[in-house]
Amino acid sequence: MMAPMPSELAGRSILLVDDDRANVAHLRGELAAEEYRFLEAYDGAAALSAVRDSSPDLVLMDVEMPGLGGIQVCRILKSSQPQFGFVPVILMTARGTQGKVEGLELGADDYLVKPIDAAELRARVKSMLRLKASNDGLQAANRKLAELNARLEELSVTDALTGLHNRGFFDRRFEYEFNRARRYRSSLALLMMDIDHFKKLNDAHGHQFGDLVLQGVAKALQACLRDVDTIARYGGEEIVAILPETPQAEVAGVAERLRLAVESAEFLDQGGRVPATISIGAALYPNRVAQSRADLLKLADDALYRAKEGGRNRVRFYEE
């Protein structure tokens, strides 16, 4: 003779709450064939602790208990759903229709009137456990969707090669930071950076090695900046950084630290070290020339051109 197949809900946990231990034992006996897991509590406070500590799939609870009664516990559970999560509650009462209506109005998911019919008990428990399983599945799907959306959002603002922000993110962030600096007359620094002789490096060592250099430079630069700063790949081998609330005296130190970080980075090809450096152009807001984001960007770009013309591997500031 074949053993009966386990229930689809086998292993689901039920918290039995009643101040009468004999009633708890009776409920366990009536539901034992379904292979549920059982937790027990004999007053309202213990029931709340059990829900908090064990997260049962269903609470089967008597209404009439000394101290904190079933209706009060139900009210707490339903009003604290962000803390406890969704836990279906079946209340049991001997008060008939009046008690049933009161419990349902307070958020109970189902009701059983004593004396409880065994078949009805099993049917209502299964119904609530299926509701819980469906809710759990929906919550899991929502979490997965939220994680996927977050990942897609991250990819939409990230440069695939360097891991820095991309040009689109930079444009939006630059607009925000420039408008904020203009409104509050606060300082804003823009750094334009370019890897020196990058085309020659690619020609001599190959594009794959050039990609490794870009990645290494990006990592070295990112490690030198604050969380409030924004660094992005502007295009090709150009990288741009926005430094809000940073006065000129500090910007010079930051720019020099960025230059040195790249100069000292290790790039190896066929066992030999390949040097890499960057040129940096810096522009500060407010100034008398920059009236727009485009103006500030041009000033930083002009300063970068001067750094290259001056011999590369150096920092140049726009000077009014």
C-alpha cells in the first residue's frame, strides 16, 4: 500500500493561541494529518512574541483570553504589518455572529465559531495557508522586480567599461550641481581629465591593454574622491569630475592628488611597466566669465588644453 502524498502545505507553520492547553492539544490533533509545524502560545503577549520571533504562516487564536485577548492581538498584528509582515489570523469564539463581525472588522482574515467542526477547521486553515503562500510568492516576485529595476537603473547610468558614471548621468548631475551653486552662491569645481598619449598607448600595446589602462585610471581616480563628488567618463579617454562645495585652495590639492594617483599606478604589459599619466584642466564657479554650465565646461576644457600644451601630466586652472 502506497504512503499518502504529503500535502502541498506540509511544513507550513501554525501558531495555536489559547489559554486552555486542552483546546490547543485538540486543535493539533485535528490538524496533525496535514503535516503542519505547530507553535503554541497561551496568552496574547506570548502570541505576539512568537509572531515576532518565529514568523508563523498562520495564527489560529481564541478570542477570550485573560489579559491581552485575541481581538487586541489581531489589532496589533494588522496595524503593525510592516514589522510583522502579512500573517493571516483566524479567530475562534463562542460568541457567535456578534463576535465574528467584531473580529472581521478589526482585520481578522477568517473566523470559526465554537464548537468547531473539524472539517470546517481543516478547510479554513488550508484556505488561509494558501493565501499566505500566494502572498509570499507575490512579495518575492515584487522584491525580485525591485532588484531588477535597481540593476537596470544602475546600468543605465554606468559606463560599461570603466564602471564610472556615464555621460548622461554626468549631464543631469552637472545641471543639478550648477543650478544649486548658482542659487546659493556656493563653490563648484569642474575637472576635465585626459589620459596622455592614449592613442600611442593603444597603437603600441593594443586596444585590450588600452581598456585595462582606462579601467585602472578610473579606479585610481575614484578612490581619491569623496562620496559627494561625481566622476564620469565623458567620452573616449576623457574623464570629468564635479566637486561641490570645494574652494579653490582645496581643489588644487585634490587635482594634484588625482594626477599623482594615476602617475603611480601600475600598468604591466608582457612583464614590463607601462607609464600612464593624465592632464587636468580645472574651472571654478562662481567666476565672472561662466554664466552657464556650457561656459564652465568650456573653461575647464580650455584649461585642459593648456595643460596638454604645457607638457602634459600637470594641472592647469582657468585664470580670469
